[in-house]
Amino acid sequence: MTPTGTGLRRGLGVRDAVVVGLGAMIGAGVFSAPGPAARAAGSGLPAGLAVAAVVAYCNAMSSARLAARYPASGGTYVYGRERLGSFWGHLAGWAFVVGKTASCAAMALTVGAYVWPGQAHAVAVAAVLALTAVNYGGIQKSAWLTRLIVAVVLAVLTAVVAACLTSGRAEAGRLDVGLSSGAGGVLQAAGLLFFAFAGYARIATLGEEVRDPARTIPRAIPWALGIALVVYACVTIAVLAVLGAGRLGQTAAPLADAVRAAGVPGLVPVVRAGAAVAALGALLSLILGVSRTTLAMARDGHLPGALAAVHPRFRVPHRAEAAVGAVVAVLAATVDVRGAIGFSSFGVLVYYAVANASAWTLSAAPPSRVVPAVGLLGCATLACALPAASVAVGAGVLAVGVAAYGVRTWRAGRRGA
């Protein structure tokens, strides 16, 4: 709990919370994820999407129940700490902050690649600094900008789906739902597509900034997830019907190639602009979520205490936001983070595994435990289905966090002795 007058401002209603979640879920992934997912699953791409949706649903329901019980900033870091113990909360928070910081840099570089490929790093840094400034001004400004971004992206995606399905070049035979690549390919595709839905975590991490969180968060998370699922299903069907699994798996820009194949090349620049705007929306939402988890961990001493400060006027975690923005800007300026995406995926799956394990403890009744059990098993399965290099790097970085926790606990024990 925070002292009276030093907490964050509760300014978000259900609609605002849904928009924040959509801003994270309907981000740059919808413009790029179908390609590698189709490469992994082949004709099993729709099955991969279905598996990802089931796991995401379980995680969302677990997160909603926990957020209603613990309406504070930090998301699963708080839930793990309260339900499972300090170590598990620390592990979840570490996985989220480190993994999502890499995702922030990747989204920033995506903006640069679409806006000005020759100066992608410079554009990425500018985007990070600009969005950090927006977040610094207050959560309502961030929600307003996210609402605008979501509207633009949904309009672009609607145009893509309409162009593909009405072009006369879409063939129902390309929507074969057979498992040509086997169960392993479908699971790997689900692992890639899962993160299209993972943005609802942003709603939970803003628990201290929504009005009536016990009512708002459980309503906002299913709405955001449901809308995102419909959008992804429509886009996947449209591009698969035009390109087929083979061509879709070979393209780095599936939506742009789909509208070109549909005979509407004039829509390609619009798709590129939409991808840049979507990446901006995802970046804005990611910075919000990472800074709030950083705030929660700083309050408990897992990160420097100075990061727990709340701005007296704007009522935002301004130091945490500035620190996250600075780290992401440095990464965006100096590192090609494409190889870190697999690690980010691994980290987020660990984060949600802790969320499901925490939700398991809320009730001893078997029916209430089915959803978190399925979610926990799903997270573990998808994490293991990721490429071996991603699993190895992810496990190594998480081990660093575990070691940091051990050192902090040992020092605390020595001081108390």
C-alpha cells in the first residue's frame, strides 16, 4: 500500500482500460507475426492461433481474478509476492521488466524500419523519447493517444481484410486446417502468436490507475482479449486465403504482400504507415507496463528505491518512466534486438506461469482451478516449444535475476543478524 496522497491517479474507466489493452495487443505483431507463424505451422496456422487464444484466455481470466483482489501497480509481480511468496513475485517482475524492455526496443526499431529505413535507429530513439514524455504527462494523455492509435490501426486492418476477401484472388482451399507441420510446428506458431494477445497484462499492471479496479479490470480484460482475437482471426484468414501457407511463411511483410497479391498495390503505403502507427501504440503501452512494474519492485526494494517516486502533480511514476525510457533509448540506438524477441517471449511465458500458479491458490474448489491449471500447462508447453537458443538465453537471464534476489536476501539477513 502507498501512503495517502502519494499513490497514482485513478483516472481510467472500463473503456480506457480496454483501449490500453488493445493498444498493446493490436500492435506491430499483427503486421509481422503471421509470416513466421505460418513458416512454423504451415497449414496448421489457424490451429496455432486457436491454441494461442486458449492459453491467452486462461491467462486473462487468472489475471482478472488476481487484479480484482490486488488492485495495485505491478501485475503478476504483486500477485506472485502475495500468493506464493517474495521470491516468485521477484521472478515474475524480473522476467517482465527485462523481457518487455527488449520488446520496447524491438517495437521502437520497427517504427524506424517503416518510417525511415536508412535511419531506423535515430527514429527509434526519437519515438522512445517522445512517448516517454507523453507518459510523463499523465495516464489520461497516454490513454487518449492510445485511443487514436487503435482507431487508425483498426481502420487499416479493416481495409486489408476487405481488399483481400473481395479481390477475387482469395481461395477457400488455402484455408486447409490440416497439421502439415505436425504438433510441434503448431505449438511453435502458437508461441509466436500468443504475444499478440499478451497485451492485456498492461491492464493489470495499471491496477492502481483505474477507477473501481475490482469491477473495471475483470470487465476490461475479457473485452480487450475478445476484440483482439476477432481482429487476428479476420486478418489471418484474409492473408492466408490470398497468399496460402507457403507464400505467407516466406514473407517478412505479410499484410503488404497480401494486398499487393490481391491486386491493390496502392494500399501498400497505407499498410506501411499502419504498421508504424501500430508499433508506436505497442511501444507506448509497453513503456507504461514496464514502468509500473519497475515502480512496484522499487517499492519493495528489489530495484533502487528512488524509482518508487510518484510525481506530486501528474501522479505518475516519473523516475521509473524516465529510467525505462533511457534504457530503451540506449538499446534502440545501439543494438539489433531482433534476436532478443525469442527471449522476450520466454520471459513473458514465465511471467504468466507465475500468474496462473497464483490464481490456483485463490480457491480450493476444483472447478475454479481448471482455468489456471490449463494456463500454467499451456505456458510451460509454449515456452518449451520456442527455439532452443531462445530458451537458453531466457533461462540464463532469469538466473541472473535469481542470483540478484539471493544476494539481496543474504545481505538483509546479515543486517538483521
